[in-house]
Amino acid sequence: MLDVVLCKRYSIEPGFEGHITVEISNTTPLPAKIYANEGIAQVLFFEGDEVCEVNYRDRKGKYQKQRGITLPRILKTN
């Protein structure tokens, strides 16, 4: 049996502070099993060569300092 579980790709910008929420979904019509203590994602950290001119904190990112599970926040534009 082949289980396909999709983990969305995110970028965590310089200056971000808070909990990271990871979204996963089963892209098949069959049930998928996720076992305790087994990895479901990988986090990579890259070091830049330059200081970030405008970071997530400066831009007042909508997920800054989030705690716990946070649903998507849609910005309203007029």
C-alpha cells in the first residue's frame, strides 16, 4: 500500500518569532497512518551573507508571535 502525505513547503523569514504550524494532508482516497515519534517534516536553516534589510518583525507579519495552532489569516484589502 502506498500512502502519500503532503507537507506544505513554508519559509520562515528572518525576524519571525512564534510557534510554527505545519499543515499536512493525505492526497489519496485511502487512509494514511502517521506513527508517533516518526518524522513528518524537515527544517533547514540557511545563513545569509548579508544582513536582512527588512525582516518579518519589521513588516509586522500576520503570524508574528503566534502561539499554538493558528488557522490561516487572510488579509482584507479595500
